[in-house]
Amino acid sequence: MEPNSLLFSFFLIFSGAALLSTFALFFRQPPLVAYIFIGVILGPFGFKLISDPALLTDIAEFGIIFLLFLLGLDMQPSKLMATLKKTLLVTLASFVVFILLGIGTGLLFSFSYTESLVIGFSMIFSSTIIGIKLLPTTVLHQKHMGELMVGILLLQDFMAIVLLVFLDSGNLEQSSALRVLLAFPLLIAFAYYAAHYVLVPLIARFDHFLEYIFLLAIGWCLGMSALAAFMGLSAEIGAFAAGVALATSPIALYIADNLKPLRDFFLILFFFSLGAQFNVGLFPQIIAPALLLAVLALTVKPVVFHYLLRRFSERNRLAWDAGLRLGQISEFSLLIAYVATQSGMINETASLVIQAAAILTFVVSSYIVVMLCPTPIATNARLRRD
């Protein structure tokens, strides 16, 4: 087996990720932390066993494409409107506070205003993995806490999509914003009519050929991604539009369930590639701002969410529970750092600050939630809920 072959690279990545994930789960950590660390270990700034991750980075982008496609499939208009009514004011108010915290931190450490703004954007989102995966199943599906968490995280995801549209353009100038604002609605309109008049009738006619449905869904997702790229938007936004267009289809749930393993395969590569690009030589430059961002997220976010939820008539205990579960930086923040770096809006140092801060909050917040909140893997038997 050639040392630099794709097969050998996949062997190292997935075997290493499986090994580190075992330790991560044993210590009650989300597996994506393991995926990032295996990238740091194996990549060009680690042991150099995979010295050129550029090819893997290109392949890994499919993970984000499928992730946003599945997110779009879950965003049914009726569901989105219901959550907007319940959580819009809380979510928007928290956005303002967290953006200001991020901008202030960036400017404090002499980052440019644009870089500080992107750092501020990275602060506004909370982790869906920690927020939802550590909720007991009965709470997620049957209780008010589940509705509250899903509503806030769904709105955050939607805002992240909008933000990614602008970040992918490479700047936040008025002309660029106008181009994006024109292209995005056209893409959504095309997706809706193509799905309604072509895709859904095909699915209805051949729905008993499940292999065909699977193939059609992948072709639709990648086709819309290519169209979005042609229109000057990102491929990921095209995938999101493709998902939204199919969200009301009866087959949407089947497509989502069957594409999840494919999404997870590519997402492992995506988080690995992030880790492989983590320049540990810059660690002395990023540790101070990353630590400050992490501390602000872990301490200020729970307090802000508690205060806002109490203002909107939520019980004190529920408000603290939700605040603790939302008190970290999101995996979407890693995507924002990646897109902003690719488009040239921020430099490598600013990107690494966001990544390091996010990883720190994943680790610490996971422990906070499993020690203080009801979860399926709580350390206290009294708090353990399935």
C-alpha cells in the first residue's frame, strides 16, 4: 500500500478517528472533537503522515453539501413559522450580545474590523450536537424544553445559512450584497418550481424503486449545488435550496434517513481536514484570544439565554437548563471560519482562533451539561434520562 495513496489516507483517517472517538465517548465528548484532533495528529503540522490534505479537503466539501441538503429537508415552512413565533425575539436579542462580544474580542487583539466581525458571527451560534444530542429523547419529542431548544437552534441554523451566502461572496460590500440578494431568491424559485413540477411527479411515479429515489436525491442535491456555483453563490447554498424545495414532499423523511450515513462519511473528512489545516506553530499567537472567546461563550451565553428566557415567561429552572445547554460555540462556527478563509475575508490566524475557541467550548460545555443537566449520559444517576 503506497504511503500517500488515497486508500492509505482513508485507512489512517477512519481507523484513527474510530480509535479517538472511543476515547471521546468514554470521556463524554462529541466525536467531532476526535475527528479534528486526528487531523492535527496526522496532518502536515503533526506527524505528516498525510502531508497534502488538499485532495481530502475537496472531497470533504461534499459533507457540508449533504449536511445543508438535509438541513433544508427538515425546514418545512409550517414548522419554521411555528418556531419563529416562539423563539424569534430571544434568538435575535442574543445575536446582538454575542456579536458585540466577538467583535470586541477581535479588536482587543488587533484583528481587522472585518476579521473581528467574522469572529463575532462565530459567537452567535450554539452547538446542535451538544444542544440536541444530549437532550433525553422524551424531552426532545414531548416536552416544552424540546420545542424551545429545537426552535432556537433551528433559527440559528437558518441565520447561519443566510450568513454563509454573504461570506461566500468574499466581502460584505453593498454591490456584493445586492448580487447575493438577487441571486438567492432566483435560486429558491427555480428549486421550488423544478421540484414541484418535475422532481415530485417523478418520485410519485417511481417511489417503489428505492434505489432510484436515492440516486435522484443525490443528483438533485449536486445539480442544484452546481447551479448555485454557476450563479456566483456557494455550492452549499444550492444544496440547502434543494432540500427546502423537497421539504414538503412525503418522501423527504426517507431521503433524509438514507443520506445520513453518506453525510457522516464526508463530515468525518471535513472535520479531519479542518484539523489537518490547524497550524500548531501559530498556537502562541492564538491561545489568548481563543481562551477569552471560549470563557465568554461558556460564562456569558448561559446567563444571557437565562435572562432572555425569563423575560419571556419561562420558568427559572428551565431557563437555566436551556442556557447551560446553549453555552458553547457551534460546529457551524467552524464552517463560517472555513468559508470566510476560503473567500479571503479572514487570515489563517483569525480562523484558528475561532476553531480553537470552538473546540475548547465543545469539551468544557459537554462536561457542564452531563454534570448539571438531565441527559442520557449524566454523571449523576438522579439526572440520567433516556
